[in-house]
Amino acid sequence: MTKITFIGAGSLEFTSDLVRDILTFPQLEDAQISLMDINAERLEFAKQTVTKLIDAGKYPATVSATLDRVEAIRGADVVLTTILSGSVEVWRHDIEIPKKYGVDINVGDTRGPSGIFRFLRTLPPMLEIVRDMEKYCPNAVLLNYTNPMAMLCGALQRQTTIPVTGLCHSVQGVARRLAGWIGASYSDVNFECAGINHQAWYLKYEVKGQDGYPLIHKAITENPKVYNEEPVTNEIYLALGYYVTESSGHNSEYNWWFRKRSDLIEKYCTHATGWNPGEYAFNVKRYSERETSWKDIIRKQLSTPLTQEDLQRGQEYAAHIINALTGGDVYKFNGNVPNTKLITNLPEGACVEIPVYVDKAGFHPIHVGTLPPQCALLTQLSCGIEEMAITAALTGDPVMVYRAICHDPLTASVLSLAEIRQMTNELFAQHKDYLPQFRTHKV
């Protein structure tokens, strides 16, 4: 019997989808599912949702729910984290304070000033989780879904002996999107993707063994609907020659090119068909509305019987990984792991996102070599900034946070060093109660 613990089980859709996928594997159908969250109401809904899946599939699995993290973790084989440090009323300032200074951020969960402060707030509870794992399930593996992925995984990987990898949907999500654009079946696609989270590059994209890039290029340059669906990532491809992971909304923040002037925001970041970057995606209004409507949605789902189709396996990496770790088929996925000369032109020890094989013996990352220089230069900058932020968080040095933000390309394209210092101080003042690791909250 495999014990699988969800920390942040109140992320109801994710928890439900992943448990559904886990239980489809014969050797995991008797799994002990342990749910933990700090929100008792969401936790109870999560338990009811998982119980419904178990009953519908007539699985011999069991489910428990607790507000006690130690109880949830004790004896676990795998721990999954999907946590959020602070409510909407906390993280909204990650975006609204920089915007006041002219740094127009769209999502703010990965890098830049918003992603860095999200990381600084989230690292203390994540460190508490791995410290508990060291005591109560020292042989377990941590699969992290919490953003900002690279900074959190990079910090944890140098602070614990617990095997840690981060999982993100963007690699397979963008690969599927590209397949749709060129009319290919995803099952016919083979790709190699490497870099860092949200900034990994499809170094190879083949369809039935043939190079798929000519078809991708033709779709982007000749089909306005395709171009307009993701104008930012399409422009990056046309400039650098390789397609990058994640959406245009995210990628518009990670460079100098698209959000530094109002006319550029209007041209590239307002009218796309696949997303709406004109107002930041995680806007307060939408999330506030969700806070008032989610209970009714879940109650309706709970009252609707599940069909056999509802129990079919989806696309979550983690279920396949857990199956492989417990002796099932070897599985290949893109994971976030320490760079041990795996990508030779990114910093040693940094958290990179590359192909990884997993089996009962653990994780086996694949050596990639060098990224193309035009892709490496942008990735090196992002990676270096993340490394500075990790150092700042682990040493409690607020000045290093300021220095990291100084090098953020979007921030630096619109603000002076003095203005960046002022903005950083305001962010520290706003979030100081969530940043116990810093000896001072002023730079």
C-alpha cells in the first residue's frame, strides 16, 4: 500500500484529477490517499471528492483528511505540494505595487519582482514541509507543483536530502498546442525540451520522425489565426528560431521586448485570441468571484454521478511518476532538477527543466549539452537572477533581493536603479509579516 500525501489538497480540481489518474494504475489502486490543507472547508470538499472517485471506481484505496501536516506526512512514500502563501489580498500587491511604478506585470507567479516576492513568502512553509519529511518520511519523494517552480525547487534541492523535483504543465501543453497548429496527432510527436521552468526550448520537435519546425514556421507566418493566438511566443520563435514553453501572457514578462511601453502592450499584449493579457490574468475581481462561487460549483459536481469516462486516466505527470517509483513502467517526463553539467551553458547547481527518466531507483536526468546561444543568453539571465534570489532567501539578505530585481529585464527597461530600490522597499514593507527569514526589511 502506497501512501500519497497532498499538501494543499484544497486545490480541488488538481487533487481530484491527480487522484483519478493515480487510481488507474493497478499497483496504486489500493493507495492510501492522505489530504492536508489549512482550510478546513476546502479540505472536507477534497475528501468528499476523492471518496466519490474511490466509490465510483470500486477501488480498494482509502482516504483521510487532516489539518495536521505531521499526521498527513508521517510514513508517506510521496508528498505533493500545491500551496499558496497568502490570500488574494496578499499576493495582489506583488502585481499592483510594481504596476504603480510602471512595471506592467501580467501573471507574476514565476520571476521578476512579483515572482521573487511570491518565492520569498512561499519558501518558509516549503522548508517546513521538507523538514517534516526528513523526520517523518525520510525515504519519500517530494513532487512540487507550487510556483515559482525554479526558485522553490532550486532552494529546496540545496537544503534537504529529500529527492525534490518540480512538475509543470507547460512543456506538454505547448507541445500539444504546436501539434494542433500543424494538424498533427500528439501521439506522433517526439520532442526534446530543455532550459528552465517557463523558459525551456524545444530543441527538437519531430512529427513521425520528420522535423516539425518547417510546418510550425509555415503555420505561424501564413495563418493569422495561429499567429494571433500567441503573438509573444510566436515573435520569440521568429527571432530566436526555437519555440519556448508557456503562454504569451507569461513570456511577455520575462524579457525587455513586449511590456515596457503602452504601445507595445497594445500591439502584443491586449488582443490575443488565446489569452487576455490586457489586464493581469490573476486579477482580484476574478479570484474574488471564485471565492464566492466555488462551493456551489463543488456541491453540483459532488451531486453528479461519475461515468466510466470520468474515471479514465488524464495527462498528469505525477501519476506516471508515482507508478514508476513504486515499481511500474519506467517513465520519461520533463522535470526540474539540479544542473549537474546537464546543460553546460547554464550555471552549475541551478534548477533546470530537462528530460528525466524515473524508475524504482529514482530520478535519472538526461544530459542535454548546450542550449543554442541566442536562447542561452536570455535563459542565463533569468537563471542568474533566480540564483541571486535563492541566495538572498537562504541568507536573509534583502540587498541581494534588490540586486536580483535590478537585473530583471522588464523592470530594468522602465525603471532607474533608485526607482527599483524604492519599489523593492515598498514590496518588503507590504510583505514583511510573511518574510521571517530576513533580519531587516529595507534595502
